[in-house]
Amino acid sequence: MIALLTGLLSTAVLAGGVLALAALGEVLAERVGVTDLGVEGLMSLGAATAIITVINVPDPWLGLLAAVAVGALGGAVFAFAAVIMRANQVLCGLAITFLGLGLSATIGHSVAGMPAPVTFAPTHVPVLASIPVIGPAFFAQNLLVVPIYLLLPAFFHWLLFHTRHGLNMRAVGENPAAADAAGIPVTAMRFWYVVLGAALAGGAGAYLSLAVIPSWSEGMVSGRGWIAVALVIFAGYRPFNAAGAGLLFGLITAIGFLGQARGWPIAAPVLNMLPYLGTLAFIILPVVLFKRMRRAMAAPAALGTPYYRSIR
């Protein structure tokens, strides 16, 4: 039983890291009032870029850096359209998604199916890796696990809720006119946090292709970007909650894998649907059943609304 739980949690941590990293980036963007629906495309582009990079230069960190840079570039394009030009954020996000999916399929065609020559290999942390169940799951994985589940959420939580800068970020997302009147650079703050969030989405794609599934194939992101966007709502736009939600959905994915491995009398396509069914359940049920959860999941007041300084 201990071995089963250890394996289940290890798989959940590995699979959930993709969702957690992408969701953390989306938290930053949505906290300043911008809905970025381009996560799916940016993750796909990051995954393809990472594989192409490591095939030419066998260094996983360089692959991650290239994916982050490509994600940031895609985020800058989206931010220019949605923040600077004030185009519809939903349409811009969808455009980035389809652009990312198309570009990744094009540039990744020549390396489709090729295994990554280098990956983020598991690394044991002395003492901590010996803790039953939790140790192998968190401290005998690749080096990105601890930053994704602990360091980044802790830093972003501190930034958002314990600094003046974080207060300014939340003000921009809640009432950009009042923030602007107080001297906060609304447009610049929105632009750069959208770019940072998109960079993390690109990094999530690299994590997928260099740690979870060490190869590239068209469609490998398989809706994870959309799940990450939904997780931000479920997490109440809070970094630690977003990382925890990623782990929860990683566990749902791991249960599906376990069911297929053990020959449960459930069709494989149904087991593969579990993360998507979980998305619907965890978004709808808390809102319907618990009024308190409805308030906790409330979005920033200005989310998705372009800011026009001339009519504040």
C-alpha cells in the first residue's frame, strides 16, 4: 500500500507540475486585470521550442530558457494587442492559442516523435527524499518540482499580499482608474505581468516535453492550458491555491493512469477524460453548493476590461 501511494503521489506531482506552473503565470496576469486565453498555444510553442533546442544543444536548462523566451515573446504580442491597443482580450487570447498551436506544429514537424536527448532527470535530496510517501514524490523528482510547488508560490504570495507593489497589482486588477489616479502605471504593470505570465506558460510547455513526456508530438499539450486557466478560478486567484490545484488535478490524472495499468473495467477514453470532468466538477460544484466558496472564487473586478485613461 505504501508503494502504491508513493507511486500515485509521485505521478501526481510530476503531471501536476505542468498545470501548476501555467496556472501561476495566469494568476499574475489575471491579478492585474487581464484574461490571457493564449496559455494552450504558448505551452505548445514552449514544448516544441524546448525539444528543438535540446536536440541541437543538449542542455535542458537552455531548452527551458528558450521556451520561456518564446513564451514571453508570445505574451508581448498578446499584451500589445490586448493592453496597449485595447483589443478584446478573449479574441486576442484565442488568436494566440491558434497561432501557437499552428506554429508549434510547423516548427516541430521535423522532430515529432524524436526522444529528447537530455531531460530534467530525478535528483535525490539527502534526508528529505527518505521521508515515507512524501519524500520520493517531492524530493526525488527533477529539480523543477520544488520551485514549482513551493518557491514560486511562496514568492508570488509574498509579492501579492505582503508588499506595496503587490497592493498596487491588486489595485490595478480591481479598480484601474483609482490606481491610475494614485500614480500607479496601469498599462505598464498590465503589460509586463502578462509577459511574465506568458513566460511561465512557455516554461510549463518545456517542463512537459523535457520532464513529463520527453519528446514532442502535435497536440501533446492536450488541453492542459485550458485546465490551467480554469484552475486559476478554482484557486481564487491565489498562488498557493493554484499550485495545490495543479497537484490535485495531477492526482486525478495519476488515478486515470493507475486505472489503465490495473485493468479497471472502465474504458480508457473515460479514464483519460477524468482531468476534464474534474475541471467541470471543481469549478461548478463549489459555486453551487457553498456561498462562501463563491465569494472566495470571485474574480478581480476589472478582469477582462480594457482601461481607457481618458474616461476614468
